[in-house]
Amino acid sequence: MGGPRAGAAAARPAAPQARRFKGPEELEIVAFERGDFASYSACGIPYWVGGDVEHLDDLVARTPEEHRERAIDLRMRTEAVEIDTAGRRVLARDLDAGTESWTDFDKLVIATGARPIRPPLPGIDAPGVHGVQTLGDGQALIESLTRTGGGRAVVVGAGYIGVEMAEALLKRGYEVTVLHRDEQPMATLDPDMGRLVHEAMDGLGITTVGGAAVSRILTGDDGRVRAVVTDDAEYPADVVVLGIGVRPETALAEAAGLPLGPHGGLLTDLSMRVRGHDDIWAGGDCVEVLDLITGTTRHIALGTHANKHGQVIGANVGGDYGTFPGVVGTAVSKVCDREIARTGLREKDARAAGLRYVSATIESTGTAGYLPGARLMTVKMLAERRTGRLLGVQIVGGEGAAKRVDIAAVALTARMTVEQMTALDLGYAPPFSPVWDPVLVAARKTTAAVRRAGW
């Protein structure tokens, strides 16, 4: 069963991967997709809206016909509405015909994705208020923007989607205001690093308002949105985009009695098999995964994880074996030419996990400082106070900043200390890095902080 966003990203590789190991005569594959598109990159929607991606088809990874050519019985606009685990069957509804029918299963894969957070506010469903979860959402937003032809846009939420959509709307010629509840935009960073994102948005001409709790959305005589209201002010709007975040889409699984974690996602073992159910697997945005740093489960809605889940599930369903060991929480984004990256724990995460930590922040350039156009970046690093084990890294800076976080992601996975990181043999040439890479400079400074802190 497929769903939107990263649910589809998990389902997309699972079925073809299973087919690699077993042919149609050995394994019949039936897939339900409630939407209009089978496999696509939801992460590309902001860039499509902003005009960097020209056509919808550019975001489509595989058409229904291509799935069917692999002997996968893909049933579009068909929604699974009930799972009977005891009877080993799924009830599905044809959304066009309105009919329902049961399909038996020997093995079941759940990839229902996540649903966008849409608070029950007055006016939230008015024309001109848009989510950006699916390709259909993106198409509706583009049509709304084309019809409006410019004006004022309000983005509610300043996470990855909110920040990316704000820039996309700016490229469309809109005056953009971003409203968010936190101290700084991009709450996946510590506030001191989020401030750098705020400055970058200000530099683009985007108005960013923190501590803003939206209370209602006002409409005009035509029924369309005309303003967003917070506790303190009213913000005129011709278009509103919701970027508040997502939750696991697990209502179907919960009704079937399948186990959910503290964040509402399905719980699986390392093979992505749903706990307590030998023949049911789950992957993508609808599951919780192991945090390799804290040892707890967490919900992270990213297509990178979902694709890996799908590969693992497909191998296991097809008779091979695979595992997904967990994550460290790596993510990157950008606003204009300011790159944003994080991996591991923020300060609040470390405190919540009961970890004593030290931190260090450095500023460096991404290339040798004497080269023309050398761009600054800020790197913040956290380490466990007693052991010096790396806990997290955040980076904000110019070109070449974001992907440096991959160094830290590998170090976190390997449970390296910051002192061990200082000896990493990284590539160097003046056009690519200073002699001491910014990540290693941060590791040196954090190592010094660990030594000063002692026990």
C-alpha cells in the first residue's frame, strides 16, 4: 500500500526490489496508491513551484505503466481502508467507482507516508490556503499563484518546507511573510544557528516573524483567503502556504492493532518487519526509526530513509535479507545561497536525553581564505562532556557548506570522539578547503572544550 510523500518513496523501491528476487510466477505483487501519481520526488516540489524545475514530469520517477511492465499490479486512485490481520486481507476502495473489495495477502507492506499538520483553525480550508505534500498539491498551488499573479504570500511554519517555499514564492514575485512559533526559523537547529538563517531570509527581503501563533485565517467576500491572524497582528495574504510539519499516517495501522511508538509511527525491527507480525513490513514516513545516538526511536520524514527502507523491505519480501540499522538525523537545505545542514543532536535534544555536553562554534571559509570569493561558514559542534563522543553538528554558510555535514554523519555513525575526528584524512586543495577543514577546526575547538570541562 503506497501513500504520498516518503511513503511513496518507500513503496517505490520495495516492489521492484522484491521482483528482482522472485518472478511473477513465484510472487504476485499488488500495490494500492490512493493518489494520481505512483512514484515522484516530493522534495522537489518547492523547486518546481519556484521555477527551477520546469515540468511536473521532471519530478516523476516512474509511471504506473513502468511499474506494470515489471509485473506489478499497481491500482491507482485506490485507497486501503481496512487491514484484517487475522484474515490476512486488505479492504480497498476504488475512489472513482466508489466500490470496495477485499484482497488477500501472504505478505503485506505498509508505506502510507505522513499527513501534513493542518490545525483546525477557522478559515484553514478556504481557497488560497495550500499544503505542499503531493504533486497534486504543488499543481494546485501553481495554479493559484498563476491566477493571483503576484501579491502577498504568507507561509505558516519555518522548517525545511516553509523556508524553501518562502524562497520559491519570492521567485514568483510575491511579497513573503513567514510566521512561526519558535524563537528563530529552522527549529531543527539551535537558536544561535537559526539566527543565521533568519539573517539570510532578511537579506532576501523575506519578513520573518517568530513567536507567532496563528489563530485564524480571514476570507473575503469571494470566500478566498485575505489575511492570516495571530495573537498580535493581522497579515494580509493573497496566498497562504502551510509548512507546519507532518505526522505519521498510521490511522489504518492503528485500527488494525499494529504497534505504534511514542511519536505515532509504526514500530519495526531492523528488517523493517512490524514488531510482533512476521509477514507485515512498514517503511517511510509512517514508521519510527532507531536513533543511533540516544538509542530511542524517533520520527524523521525524509525520502533518503524511505528509499533505504524500501530496498530493505523488498529484499526481505523477495526472500533475501537486509536491515536498516538506524539514523543520526542528517538533513540539508538552503535559502538563496545560504546552505543549512545538521546531523545528530541539538542542545535541547542532548538535555532531553540526559547527556552532559560541551559545545563549540567556529567561523571559517569553505576554500583557502586567500582565494577570491572565499565564503564564510559557521560550524557548531556538540560532544559528550565525559567521553568526548561527538553528539551533533550544525553548519550554516556559503557554497560548499552543507555537504560537509556528511563528515560528521559518518563520525556519528562510527561513534567517534571529537579528538579522533581531528586526525581524519580529508581531501585538501585551496579551491576546496583550507588546510584545516572547517569541520576539523570545530573538532579541535570542541576537543579543547571537553578537556577544560573534565568530568
